[in-house]
Amino acid sequence: MYYLGVDIGGTKIAVSLADENCRILETVTHATPATADFSGELGLITKSVDILLRARGEGRSALLAVGVSCPGPLDLSSGKILHVATTGWRDIPIKQLFHETFGVPVALDNDANAACYAEALCGAGKGYAIVVYLTVSTGIGGGVCIEKKLMHGAHGFAAEFGHISVVPDGPPCPCGGRGCVQLYASGTAMAHRAREAARGITSMLGGCTDITAREIEAGVRAGDPLSISIWNDAVKKLGILIAMLSQALDPDIFVFGGGVSNAWDLMEPILRTEAARYCCKDIFTYLNLQKAQLGGLIGTTGAVLLAHGLIQK
């Protein structure tokens, strides 16, 4: 018997088949089809699952449960995707669709929570009681896992760390707030600032037509002043966030995932230094910052574990 983990992103879909011990056996990935009604995505996922099962001489009756990780916002009580701006998905009854397709229990959570769950149970957070996870990538997301249980909050909006304000009266954010850390420290924000600043000045970034966080990282490693300035400012904003969360949650460990955190050697010292400036010294003594361990399988691993949790209840 098998668990199925599905990680649905705006650009990529990953489907993993796992055994009864949640050990991932095989994973297939595809580009996300451009269909706002979700029919293309569901068809692609269904085909992938059937291929994975047939390779083991099995059919859908061999599935125990399905876990689904996807962008939000979600309505977890009804099992719906409320809206994903990058794909146009709106009011998609995703939990119902998966249950009707595969005929087994379905667990649903947003991608950051699923990643947090994976790292808390199997990754850098394994063995710790309170795990705070942050993903720093296109945007900034997060999750909190306490004693192996995800914290969703009273209304399902817990751990929206990217929309915590770190600059009072800062620029407006699409969320409705101002000065959100996502406006400064996400890969998207860094790239935007670099494109604006690189115009007409001498910099490694000046000749780039499509600057990304990866080019900024390369510039930092090469000693480019503009890259260093943008990187340092972004990570300092994350350090302020860490200080806030340390004092609010007092976790055992902070785990960082997402593409930007791949430059962990450049990120961690600045995070620690800046957090020390804003954090109560007694709390800072216990600050534990680690890079995520599960790499590209973090989304489907979290989804598989969510599915397993349904059966074990």
C-alpha cells in the first residue's frame, strides 16, 4: 500500500509515491499547465499517478491516502483554493476533486506549511519541539510546528511571515499592509531593487538584462558593491523578523528553505548579527538557525506526511 504526495506550484507540479513508512519511492515532475479551471493540472496529476502505480503492478486501490501541498490562500475547512494570482485559480474545490478522483482520504495544506511539517518531522527540525520554518524565494512564507502539529491559527492565517512589517510606514504591499518584509527580502524584491539601481552605474549587475537573486548572490561573492548593498539590506530585514519571531514564539529552531537560502553561508552571519540588535539578549542566547535539509523533495515529503497523519489519527 502507498501514500501519494502532490506538490502543486505555479510553474511545477511534483508527484511522489511513498511506502507505508513514508519513504519516497519515486517522483515525477511536470510544468504546470496554464489552465485557470485546474482541469489540466488534475489530468496531468492523475496520469502521473497511474504511471507510478502501474510501474509497480498496482492500481489506485493500492493508495491509502493523498496529501496535497499547494499555494494559497486556502480555505482549509472547505478544502478549497481561494485564489492563486499567478495561475488564475479561484474557488477550486481541490480536496473534493482529489477525493473523487482517487477515492481515498485527502489531506490539504499550503506549500509553506507542508514544507514546515516535512522539515520538523524528517529534516533539520527533527527532534525539536517547536520549529519555525521560513521559505525565502519568490516570496516569503512560513510555518510553525509545535510537538509535531502544524499551527494554523484561529482563521487559518498563522505564519504569514512575509507580511509582517519591518519598516513602519514603508511602501504599500498588495496584502493591504505597509513595509512588509516580503517587499525587501524576497528574491523578487531583491531583483527589482537591483534592476532599478543598476541603471547607469558601474556594477556587475549593470550588464544584466534579467537580474535575479542568483545574479545578486554571484555579485556578492565577487565583491560587487551594489550586489553586497542589496543583499545585506535584504538579509538585515530578515534578521529583524527573526528577532520578532524569537520573542513571540521562543522556538527551538528556525529552519530556512527556498532558493535564496541556498546561499546560506552568506545569509546566516548577517541574520545572526542583525537579530542580536533587536532581540532580548536572554532569548538570543538560544537562537538556533539552520538551513533546510530536504531540498527539492520538501513539498512532496510534507504532503506524504500529511496523508500519513490522516490514516494514523
